[in-house]
Amino acid sequence: MLSKSISFLVKCSRTNTVWLFNCPEGCQNILMQKKINLQQIKNIFLTSFETENIAGLIGLLSSFSLNTKMDTLNIYGPYGLLRYLQFLKKYAQTTFKYNLKISTIEYGFFQLTSSCNLYILPALNHSKQLECIFIEKEKIGRFKPLKAQSFHIPIGPLYGKIKLKYRLLLADGLIITRKDFTHSYYKGLKIIIYLNKYGSRNATECALKSDNIIRYKL
């Protein structure tokens, strides 16, 4: 968490890439405290244009210009994002020394990391405020090599075929399947970020099957 406002970040441990969700006042100081370098941030996602979510945006965008390693920055947000950024740039009388890619979305799908996806949908049935749903990818259960060896299954390609749902007929007539030699299937977590104190049909339907519900505005 970055602050008491509706702001947070997602960091990929493998690539060190950071997705920043909203940019409150004092965002840069908080990032320094969390030991997040600006060059790690490649994507910024705005869930709405409320002041508490965007107060630190222009300062952060200006700071990126001082980073010589910054090449391209992606910004995603609700309808009106392009017009807002144009006004912000004109008001602040600043220029950006990097490519700024702006995408307005209502419904969307993004792959945050190799194991986590992000789904976007409008809150309260309008496109000026967005809800976030994080879905962890499903994982096949780990293979049990010791059990396979106890059935005298030779180490090699057969292990891979068992993990890929093949049904195998052994020399003694025994039929084996993946479920006999793998641990339980992991379906992955589903986390919804509730950004409003008022319920919406979209968010409620998604929350019914979520593992975790994080609610901010009370």
C-alpha cells in the first residue's frame, strides 16, 4: 500500500517491473521509502480522476524526464484521460522527454506478470471510475516422482506425458492418469479491489467468487 488513498502497486519479483495504481500526493516520497526506483515503473493505471488519486501525477511524470533510462511510459485510465493529461501538461508548462502512451479503457485485460492477470470493468455502470480484479493463473499440481518410481515408471518423457493429462497403459495392463501422480490442482487466487462505498452489479457479481475482497472507501 502507498497511502490511505486508493493507491497501491504491483511488483513482479522476476523482472522488477512495477505497475503503479493511482498517484496520490506525496507519491514519490512514499516510493522512496518503499525503495522503488522510478525506472522500475513502466505502467501507471488511474482508476478515476478524483483528486486523492491523481494529486501527485504531474510531479511524477516530470520526474521521469530526469531519468535518462526512461524510454516509454504507459498510462491507462477511464474515458477523458487524454484530455486531462493535455490540460495538465499545459497548466504545468512542462514537457516529457520520453514516449508517453495513453490508453483509455472501459473493459480491459492485462497480463501484469507471468502468473497474474488484471481485469478492468466500470464501477457503478459508468466509465469514469474503474474496478480492478486480480486473477492468479491456474497451476498444475507438482509431480510426484517418488510415487512414479514405485510403480517402476522410467524417468524420462513418460513423466512429461503424465503431467500433460495423458492416460498411459503400462506393460502389466495398469492404466494411470495425471491425478494419480500429481498433487492437488491449484486454481489460483482471485482478488477484487472495491473502490466504492456503494455497491455495483459488476463488482458484486465478481466478488461472489473472489478469494479476497479489499475495500477502501467506507
